[in-house]
Amino acid sequence: MRKRWIVLGALALTIGAIALYNAPFWGAPQGALTVLAHRGVHQDYHRENLENDTCTAERIYPPTHAYIENTLPSIQAAFDLGADIVEIDIHPTTDGEFAVFHDWTIDCRTNGQGVTREQSMAYLRTLDLGYGYTADGGQTYPLRGQGVGMMRSLREVLAAFPERRFLINFKSNDRDEADLLVEYLDATPYADYARLSFYGARPAERLHELRPDLQITGRRWLMRCAKDYMLTGWFGAMPDACRNSIIFVPANYGWVAWGYPDLLLERMERAGSQVIIVGPINRDERPGVGGVDDAAAFAHVPAGWRGGVATDRIEIIAPLVAERRAP
């Protein structure tokens, strides 16, 4: 009996020591609350029964504004509202450009047809980006005619916002796309790598091989980082998968990470990484992980948070962020 109590006592002391070592109050992160606006100001949509090939333009909520995702006005509006970073999506084109557009094909949102990367930038510029949006099952198309000629190249976007930060999302799984992008950006004088981060699968992994100094992330990176940090973070070790990256943390599951929030932030800062809170996980109501898009989700963001917050509804979240930032 005595031996068992000694073992239990030693175990309790060990758990207490680990908990104390990873207590959030040890952390003193140097960053500031930042906002990542996904696709700029755009038309949000319901996510019930959402699949990878679902045409999201056909399931938007009734529009409260006329902004179209991944366009210059949409990006400008996001920055004007207070976004620090805007996420944009890219595809290579047949004439050596990178088009800023989300979908794998142009069929859903535009009046064109075909795979996006199989088109020329010259042709993509002629399309109406608002053509396919409907909130009532196709009875009306409120944005049709308002997006003609609005698709832009990555070079044009970076030139329009030379001091702004972007998260660039590779939409393909083609490793060679990373080589194309490096060559493209190296030939663009105002493409400052210091203000760019990158997200994706195989192209992002290839980009990490070419430019290990860049801040790069992706689903597999995040899974490796989460698993390895849970295994080693309790004694302060930082896994390679968590270095020089962007770490997305669901709003309702941050507490499982060692040292969350402040100590986790400080550790990631020292490793060259940024921590961004995304929407809460609730598979019963919303498949996948979205943004922090309403006051209820934003309430999960810790008081005094000095990391990032990702949102699909910058127009809703920006005022809440402004209140947090106010002295």
C-alpha cells in the first residue's frame, strides 16, 4: 500500500511539474493581434453537405455587399477594414502568368468553361467573375455583369499593394508549380518575400526545398507539427515541422497545446512561426474548419491574444478586433 502511494505521489508531482513548466504565464510574446482575411471581403456561403467540387457561388447568403473574392476591390476593402494579411489563391496560366482565382475550373463563378490553369491570362481577363453567384437557387444572379474584366495576375496584385502582407495559396498538387513561382517572383521587383507566406501541398513542400527561409505551411505540415509538439512540447522542445511556418489552431481546441496561449506564442515566435486561430471545430454543424466569423467564435480568442485570427467575414470581425486593440 505504501509503495502505491509513493508511486501515485511521484506521478502527481511529475504531472504538476509539467503543468507548471508549461503554464501560460511564463510566456511573453512580442507580437500583436493580427487579422488574416480569407479571400478578402467576399460572398460567404453555407457549408452544409459541402464537398471539394461543390460550386460555392451557387449557395451564397443574400448579398450585403458587391465584393467578389480575390479581386482588387475585395482585397482593398479587407485592408481598409483592418486586415493585416489577405489570403489569395493562385493558378499558373498558359502565357506565363499566375492568375489570382480560387476554383480549379472557371465554370462555377464565371461565364467561361474549362480548367483554370489551362487558360491564358489574356482570356481570363475577359470573364465575368460575378456571373455564377446566386442566393436563391438560380432565380436571380445579383452580381452578374459586375465582375467583367476583374481577374488579375499575382504580379498586378502585389504591385497594387506593395507594402501589404499576403498568404498565397497554391491550388494544385503540382510540385513544378513552386519552381515556376520562384522564377516568376524573382522577376518581379516589388515581390518582397518578407511580406509573403505560402500555403499548399506538394508545391509548398517543393517551395520549402527551394527557399527554406520562407514561411510555408500546409495540411501535412500542420498535422506533423500538432503531433510532434504534443509529444515533445511538454519539455519545451520545438519540432522541425513547427519551425518557420504558420500554425493554425481551432478556436475551441487551443487549450490542448502545451503553453497555450502566451507560452505557446512565445515558443512559436522564437521558432520563426506565427500562430493563427481559425474557427471552432463542430462537425455536426459545419464541415471542415472555417474562420472566426461571428462574435460567438471570437469569444474563444483569449483576452490579450498577440497572435493571428483568420476570418471569412472581416466585415463582422474587424470591429471586434478594433475593440480588443483599443487602449
